[in-house]
Amino acid sequence: MRARLSVFVCALCIPLATGSAQQKRDSMAGMDHMHMPGMKHDSAGMPIPMPAGMPMIPGLVGLVPPGGTFLPGAGVQVARLPAAKPTQVVRLGNGDTLDLTAMLVRRTIRGRDFAMYGFNGEVPGPLIRVPQNATIVVRFHNRIDLPSAVHWHGVRLDNRSDGAPGVTQEPVAPGGSFVYSVHFPDAGLYWYHPHVREDVEQAMGLFGNMIVDSPLADYYAPANSEHVMLLDDLLINADSLIPFGADGPDFALMGRVGNVQLVNGEPGYMLRVKRGEVARFYLTNTASSRTYNVSFGGTPVKVVASDESRFEREELVPSVVLAPAERYVVDVRFARPGRYAIVNAVQAINHYKGEFEPEVDTLGFVTVDDAPAKPDYARAFATLRANRAVTNEIDRFRKYFDKAPDKQLTLSVQTTGLPLATVQFMTIDTAYFAPVEWIDGMPDMNWLSTSKQVRWILRDDATGKENMDIDWHVSRGSVVKLRIFNDPKSFHPMQHPIHLHGQRMLVVARDGVPTRNQVWKDTALIPVGSTVDLLIDASNPGDWMLHCHIAEHLGAGMMAVLHVD
Amino acid sequence: MTGVSAPYCHPEERSDEGSAFRVDRKSRFLASLGMTGMALLIAAGPYDIPLFATPKAPAANGAARLVFAQSPFGIAVTADGHAQYDVQITVSRLPAPSSLGAFRSYVAWATTPDLQRWDRLGAITNGTTTVGHVALNKFLLVITAESDSAPRTHAGPTVLHGTSPSGWLQSFLNHPMFRGITG
């Protein structure tokens, strides 16, 4: 099974392409549900935790997803694994070398030990801190029980080192190694993670941050302290991890949404600061599927930067929305002593009752001591800076903002062989879909859907080609306008965080409304029913993946390749 | 058809025949109209609100479109997670407000389904006007004639109204799929 997976992981197009030939297509998204090949009943019952007040659909009780299951470290005594260590900061200069090893670790969460993964035994992996324009060498060693690779998310590096098996390299087999040369042309916050069965490897702990420091001392406004927060969630039932699909992702409809909130790999984030302290948070959403709406105890948050650059203008906001893979750099000033809850607050939909319900998950707390922070950056924090350098650089792209799209994609889904109860429920539930599904309000249906039954689609409007059949070539140095429409009339529309490797892009308009405050991005959220215009600075030659960063959607085919010639 | 309309029929208007209900012609027509209207609403898309005229301005018609408010993020939401929209309202054939009484303006409101909370969005005229923000999960969009363009409360007659797409969220409490479950 592992060997077969190794071919596809990133581009698992072969099994899906074979299956797709048998799938039907129609305006309600190619449903063919009259049979359930491989669907099995499990007398042990369903291990999936349901949201409070949301019953399981009786027609699904006892079913389990088709195919086998997988958990890391099968046959290994968990107690003998090394305990996961906290993240270490690794400062590297130009030409330095880092050995990065993916390995099994023991993590203790809510008092239970689990066999999971870590880079160099750390969860999250080492925080790599480098100066802008540095090039480092990373010797990656795969010591886990799956093939793997490392993708340097957001970094505009040499194509060979992008870490996208099926496109830029072969997967690294267990026991194998691969050498990456990682060049950092842009200051900012980045992250690294596998591009092989991300639904498993990333979810089990293989991720880490990179901070690229600008040579400019005033690149950001002054802050008293800096804190990295990698947001993640983990799905467990009473006593174990919910297993993963052996041959491909389960939870293929909505992606795996965890029920334990983690910050830097641990529940219950705690931070202690001084009164008046300006704390800089480097936020990264490493979750498979969850979109966050994070606030800091009602304190205004200053948004400074996102994926690939600073914003043109800093803004004060009440909360920060992060789709999977997105990053934001924010400053928060804790003016008064006390305890501030960091929460993820959303309006969830209870599909059973047909109602919205507020849901608030506490990610952690910031305790503010009475002693004053020194120096006092209150005045600097109150100043919203205009980053002239960012605006000047974007100015040369503005003439392209209103041009006709060069490429157009429609996002959709096809399904086959889902349980009849799922089909019934979802067919009559299509009267309304929220722009963003913040929680998994239907975990029973979601769990039972696998990448064998669900095929998420990027469709080229011009040719009708889908996913890896799309063959886009653009010239190096061209500016490409890509319009993406997320079809709300598909069988199960859902938001998609679309990520483009190796380039940078601007979100120039959403639903025809121009974006007023630009920032360079590598991942853009496309809500249900929305049309988003992206302007791609196609300056980095090579073959680059374009895909949904919900790990299970990627594993269910939602990917294409952009060739920059 | 019968299965859809039956729960909404007055008991005197139906007679049991086996497990199905029989409805009179008027109920059937109204139910059919309702289903058509719902189908149109669904077809309109997740950000569109068709507006319906009241007898106060029977010739008026219009539609509204919800557009995400400007935000540095991929979607505009409040700190507690409510989506934040600007509302683009396009109307035509609204009569002069003064033709309805001592009124000078038409004003758009967003109100919760229980009508307890009314948020003034702004004054509108024939043509397209963008007003905002709305940050409610489910709401009704109501256009009233008012004595000025920024009244504190709604007081004049309603001329157009519509329901947010989220208002079409359905309860499955009584669906046969969940039969026997008390939730």
C-alpha cells in the first residue's frame, strides 16, 4: 500500500483519473449514488464524535469508510518512542546546511500518548530563521513509515527544490534522503510541510515555520516581543486518534476538522506579557481544513503582513481570518493587566435544526502583568503605517488589474457511490450553503466519504479540462489574470483555499469589487459562490502546482500544474 | 406536490385519502407558487435576494446582492464570526415617496426574522445603491418609505421586502431521515 501511495501522493491523478471515466456529470455535480461499492457495515458502531445536538443520520449508523485504515507507527510501542520536543529556533546564514529528519515521536495530548510525527523530534519542527536573500541547504531524511517530501510553502525558490512529488521530484521513500536548496528572495513568514499524504503527515505533526528577516531595521514597526503561533486541530474520540484512510483520504467532502484545538502542537496555549506590551504574533494555519477567526480578548489587532509581503497599509481589525495555509503577521498591544482569552469564534450551522449557532473555542490565554513594558511602544502601535515600498512595487502591476482574465477556473465536485442517506440529506440541504463552512456539522457523512467516492475539481472554462489534465503554459515574466469561480450549485459546494507554488499573486477583486489594500499572497480563500480575480506575477520558471490546500481536497484530485516557461 | 403542501393546509381544506392529503385548487396554486418562488430564490445564488413588492407599491420590483465588506482577509467577518456584507440594492418603478403620504425617502433596513432588531442600512432610490453593512445570520431586507433619509426607527409603509439566502436553511427535525430521533 505504501509503495503504491508513493507514486501519487501529491499528484494522485492516476487512480482518480481511472475512476473519473466512470463518473457522471450534471449540474448537480455528477452524482451516481445508487450503489455503494466497498461500503461496509461495522458492528462496533461509529467512532466519530458528533457535534452537540446533532444526531447521526440513522441510515449511516454502523457504516465505515471503504478501504483499510492507517495510523502512524503500527506495531511500534508508543512508550518507547522519543517524546516530542518543543520547537527550537535555528538561525541560519547564507550557505548553511540543516539536517531535517521526519521521524516518529510520542505526543501526549489530554493525558493520552499517541504515536505521531515530528521534524527532528520537534512539534512543530524547527523554526528556521534566515536573512532575506540567503540560500540554505536542507538535507531531508525520511524516517517515518510513509513516503514523504518537504514543500517550502510560499518560497519563490528553484523549481527543483519545491518538494512536490509527481511534479518536481519523486517521493522520498522511508529510509531515503533528498537535498533541497532553498533560496529566500522575500522577507516574511513561511512554512514547510510534506506534499505527500498531507491529510496524514501534516495532521500528525510534520510542519514548521520559516521567518525571513529583512535587512531593513524598520521593516516592521517596533514590538516588545515576538511569538509564533501555528494553529492546528486534531480529531480524536474518547481514547484514540481517528484513523486515516489507507489508500487515500477519508473525510473527503469537507476535510478532517479536529475536535481538539492546538497551538504549536499543544492544547492550552499560554503567554505572559507585561502591561502595555506590543506582542507580535506570527500566525500560520496548518490545519487540514479548518478556517479560523482568531481574536485576542477583544483587543484591537493590527494587521501588518500576510503570505508574501507586508500590506500596503496596516489596518486595525477585531479578529484575524486564516484559511488553511494562510499566514498573517499581527501586532497586539495589551494595554491593561489581566487575562485575555485567545479564541476562535465562528457562526456554525446546525444542519439538523437549520439554524446558526455561535461556537467559541478557546485556543489559549495571555496573562498581562501589572509591571509596565519597556520601552513603551504605545505611540508606534497607534500609528497605522503606509508601506510605500510595497505600494511602489505593486504600482507596476496596476495596469493589469482590469484586464480580461487570461485563465478561468470553476471549482466543483463529482461524487459516486456515497451512502444513500448522505445523498438524500445533501440533496435536500442545498437550499443554502454558507460562504465558509467553519466547522464540520456533518462528521458522519464526511468521515464516510473517501477520495474514491469524491473527486474535487478545478475545471478550465476554456477547454473543459480538469485537474492534472489542465496544461497551462505561460511565459516567464508575464502577468497572468486568473479568475476562479466557486460553483455554488455543485453537489456539495465548499470554500477552497487555493495555493499556487513558487509564484506570488495579488487578489485584485472579489465578486467584482476591487481590493483596496493589497498584499502579495500565495494562498487565496475562494468562498462558496464567489468569483475571485488573482493577478499572478509569473516570474519564477518551472512547473508549479496550483491546488486546494484542504488536505483531503488535494488528495481527492483538486490540483493542476502551471508551467512557467 | 401533495406532500409539500399538506403540512401548510388548514385542516378543513384537506381530507385524508390513504396516507396522502388532498388539497383544494387554491391551496395547490399557492403551494405551487411558493415552490416556484423558492426554486427561483435558490437559482438566484447564495448572495442574491429577490425583492417582492407590497400593495403599497405594486409596480415596484428589485433585487439585492450581498457583497463582502472590504477586509484584509479572504472573507469579512465580525469578531464573533458573522459574515459582513455591503448590500447592493437595485430597484425600479418605485413611485415618488410623497405619493404614499408625508414621506421623502426610501430607506433599506435589515431586520432579524423575529423583527426584534432593525438595522438601518441607508437611503435608496430607483437604480442601484450600495448600502451597508449587514452582519446578521438570517435577516429580512425591508424597504420602507420614510419622512427623512436617516430615521432612527422605521415608521413608514413597507414597499419591498426579501429574505437573506441564509433564511432558506432548512430544519431536518421532522424529516423521515431522522424519524425516531428526538435530538
